Amino acid sequence: MLFRGRDEQAMVFEWLVEAGDGGTCIVRLVNSGFGDGEEWDEQYHGMTEGWKFFLANLRLHLTHFRGRRAHAVNPHCNAPRTPPGGLDGALRGAGRRPRGRGG
């Protein structure tokens, strides 16, 4: 897939899906077309983090919801202030356990 904005360098996305044993597969993703310089370093870092998030969601969907239709959602909210205890406090207040901790 090739994407190019007006007066921009082209970004190229190549997907390769290889069938595996037992209904599994290997997904390979190559994202190229980055330029040189600090601005492109930031672009590369942003794309790297974005792809990690996307591929983790793909794995979760295929593990738990195979064969079901999915919709991309990016939930967020704005708070007038930081809740007491930061994110952990907000999670506890919502009845959730903070991630990565036993609390």
C-alpha cells in the first residue's frame, strides 16, 4: 500500500500473512519511506509505537473474537483535574485494579 500526501515523501506499507499450523499465521509488516533528520526520527518513533498498539489489538481480536466483526475505538475522556492518586486512583475509583500491580 502506498500513501503520499501533497508534497510529501511516500510511505509504503507491506503486509505479508503466512499460514501456519493449526489455524495460526504469521503477520509481517514492513513500513518504509521514512526520510532523514530529527523530524523523521519523531515520525518513525510515532509509527513504531502506533504499529505496536495496532498489532497487539489484532492479536487480542484473533485470540478472543475470531470470526466476529470488529470496530476500531479509541476511548478517552477529559478531566478537569488529575484525580487523587493519579491514574491508579482513577482506576480504583472505577472499581478496577491498577495494571501491573497486585493492588
